[in-house]
Amino acid sequence: MNDKSTKLLDYVQTLDNDLSVGGFSHVFDLQTRIAEGRIQSQEELEGFILHPMMNRLVRQDGAAILAIYAAADQRDIRQIARIDRYILGHENDEAVRQRGRRLLKLAQALYPWLNLKVLDELAQKELSPVCLATAHAYVNYQLGSSRDHTVYGYMQSAVCTCIQLAARSLSIPPHDAKALAGKWTAEMERAWTAEKDSLPTDLVNIQENDSHIAS
């Protein structure tokens, strides 16, 4: 894949390794599973990718990215805040806030013409922390990337980041790690294509009279 959504997160990863690893492997608890001995082999790693990771990427984060696009079309800042909180769940800490803010700063540096004031407003008014998935979705919305390409870019970066981390800990050769990343990125894309039309569109379907922002 070679589109703007992938290039954005690839760019971020080259500049800020902590954002890359913290933004994905921390969410999926991969480091903890490896440290506790629950993942000790390539087979166990693939089981992790197939079940908890695919479920989160496709059915939660992917669906949320679609919902953010819909809310952005309506310029509904409060709905974006609700979706952001839905993605975060109980992971509402300062580290989460910092990762999202760093992505926004890096995206603004790469694309100075982007209008990211909606997400700045969310953070400044403390409506929601603005997590990595929310920042990625909104930045790509502003870039004009398609919904599918934005989801693909997010999934690809998540898969590659987690496999790179696991490869170091599990002594998986670089060639095998690269093949695994390609295999599971393709599996994620197939799962997304098969399921996206049946995913819920009303993740946080709450309407408020003051939900729209000025242009």
C-alpha cells in the first residue's frame, strides 16, 4: 500500500519511536504478554494478532474511524469527542493524551495547511484526550484520504509496529518478520472488506443541540 494515510504514520514512526511503539503495542498489551511468558513463539504471536488484535483493529478502531469521518462531515465536535472516549475506554491517562498531541504536531509540521482546530479544541476544552486513532482519522479526513485507505494505513502501521517489537523479543529473523507483517496486514484488510458494511454506525449515537462547530 502506498497512500497518504500510510505515509503519515510511517513519517511519525521515523521521527518518534515512542509514539509508534507506545501508540500500538501499549494498546494491545503486547509487551506485557511477552514479558509474562504468554507469548513465547511465532505461533502464539499469530494467535494474538488473529484474535484480540484483529478484533480491536477491525471491529473497534476501524468502526470508530468510519464514525469519525461521518462526524467530521457534519462538523460535529462533540460526536468526535464521544467517539474518542469510546476508543480509549479506560485508558484515559496523560500518556495517551501526549501520544495523540505528538501525532497532531507532527502532522501539522508535515502538512502546514491542514486545519486541525477541531482536535485542538477537544484537547484545550478537555472534552476528550484525542487518542492516536482519532488524530489519525481526522488528519486523513483533512487530507482527503478515503475511509478505507485511512483504516488500511492505521492497521498496517499497527501490525508492523507490533511485529517489529515481538520479533526483537522472540528472536524472529527480519525476513520472517517482514513476511509476517505482510501476511497479517493482508488478513486485516480482507477482514475489513468482509465486515465493514455490517459494523455498527451508531457507536455513540447521542445528539445534542450545541454539537456543531463554526467554520
